[in-house]
Amino acid sequence: MNTQAISLQTMASPHARAANSVSVVMLKVMAALVPATAYAFYLFGSPAFWLWAITIAASMAGEAACLRLAGKPVKAVLYDGSAILTGWLLAVSLPPWAPWWIGVVGGLFATTLGKQAFGGIGNNLFNPAMIARIMLLVSFPVQMTHWVVPAGAPSLFDGLRITLGQMPVPDAMTSASLLGWAKTDMARGIDLLHTHLPGHVFDWNGARVGSLGETSVWLIALGGVALLYMRVISWHIPVTMLIGLAVPAALGHAADPARFMDMSTHLLSGGAMLGAFFIATDYVTSPSSRAGQIIFGLGCGLLTWVIRTYGGYPEGVAFAVLLMNALTPAIDRLIKPRVYGRTMGGKPISLKGETK
């Protein structure tokens, strides 16, 4: 009788498999961004849509070029979705009517120097979208602080002409953001108690003048809650980041309301909600342990308040996240999860009644 040898290959543990994959996680995050992004398109019209599309296309092009140079399959750009999400997050942090080349330069920078230069997905030290935003803010401060008032939606073709620079933006449609307005008045010696904001700058739906990710904090928060429900993220970073921002804001405003903005303004304006739920929670650039994530979130919130209050820039979320990204390796090294069978100090656990 002939017998056939069967070769079994034993793989290293663990053997558990999960339904989630990189592409599934990216799709869930993008789905959570859809309501706030669609509402921003409604407010700012087709120029915002074109800038969003151009930024995503540039991010994908930069990723594809790097993968080709590295000899890796270019189809991964579409399959894992990380380049699309990077471009999306960058786009919602830009002025809605920024010129097309802002989206191109930022998208290319995010995926080439912000991500692929470190070795690709899973290896980058800093959040690619935020490092691109900071590069654009430092390099092109005029274009990155040119905000428009939600005042009707131009046609699709006119929106493209505005994005391409073929149609000027009327000065009557430009305005400062809420944080920029407050920072300017403080620099002029006008305390916050005597600052009068135009009605179009801020309401309880969130900032009315700002980036796509600032125009409806409640929809951003709703997307964040959806991510929590789907278990894409945990509560540790977003909750502690908002606490880290809210507590010093409340204390400062209670001590001197003329010089410190109140807690609700800090939470409902700028990129606080976007940063807490969608930026700081990035798997790669945040700590892996729960305790480390709490420290990371508190640091992001506190630094955001410090930069907004004492820094030269009105907004501080991107700077705060990048600074804490730099500390993530140190946090992971100092705060390690307990190894099974050992104490937190690394010593073997002694069981009662064990035999030697």
C-alpha cells in the first residue's frame, strides 16, 4: 500500500485571527469622516471638494512613486487605503479654498517624507498628515491662514476655477478664525471680555470659519463615537486629550477670564475634536499600552492649551500631537505591559504550593 507523507508546517504563536485588517480599519475611519466632510462641502461649496480630491490624489501619487522605487506592488496604494486616509485628514485640516498647489505639495510631502521615508506604513514616527500640515503652515503662512466665510456654494466649474487660481476670492468672503481672532485681539491689548466676534465666526455647531475639520465639531464627535462603537479606537486617548485641554482652560478662565478663553470655546473650536478622535489615535504614532495612551492623551491636550494660549500660532493641535509623537518611543519604553507570568518589575510570579 502506498502511503503519502503529509508535511505540516507549524507557525509561531499566536494563532488567533481577527476580522479587521489595515484596509478594513482605514475604510471604517473614512466612513466616520464622511458626515463632517459632506457638511463642510455643503458650507464651502465645490472649491473645498476640489481641494479635498486634489490632496488625496497627490497623497496617492506620492505613495505610488515611493512603492515603485522600492520595488513593491503599487496596487497597495488602493488596497490598504492608508494613503487615501492620510490625504483625507490633511485635506480637512486645510483652508477650504486654498489653492490647488497647497494640496499637491502637502499630499506629496505627507506620503513621501512623512511616511515612506521612514519605511512605509507602520514605521513612521510622526503622523504624516500633521507633519505635512505643519510644513505647509511654516512655509506658506499666508495661504494657510486665508479663511473664507460660508456664503453660498459656487458651481462645480467655478469652484474648480477658484481652486486653480483662475478666479479670485472676494475680500468680503475672507475672515479670521475664532482662535486667530482672539489671538490678534490679545496681541493688540484687547482683552477677551471686550472682544466682539462676528456672528459668522462661531456658533454652537462649531467654528463657522476654519478648516473642513472645524466646521462641525458635533459631526466630528459623532464620527469619533462611531469609531469607539466599532472598536477601531479606545477611549483612552480621545477622552484624556479633551480632559487635558478642558481642565487648564477651565482653571485659566476662572482665574482671569479677560486673558484665557473658556473651556467650551477651546473644545468646540479649532481641531480639538478632530485631533482627539482621528489624529492622536493613530495606531503607529501613539503608545501601545493603556497607561501610555492616557499619558499621551493628557500631554496632547495640555500642549494644545499651552500653544494656543502662549504660542505664536492660534492653533496648537498639530504641534501638540507631533511633540507627543516624538515622546511615544520613550513612553513605550518606560511603561510596558506586564508579561504573562511575571510581575510589573519583570520577576517571575511565585505560585503557592509550587514544587521545585
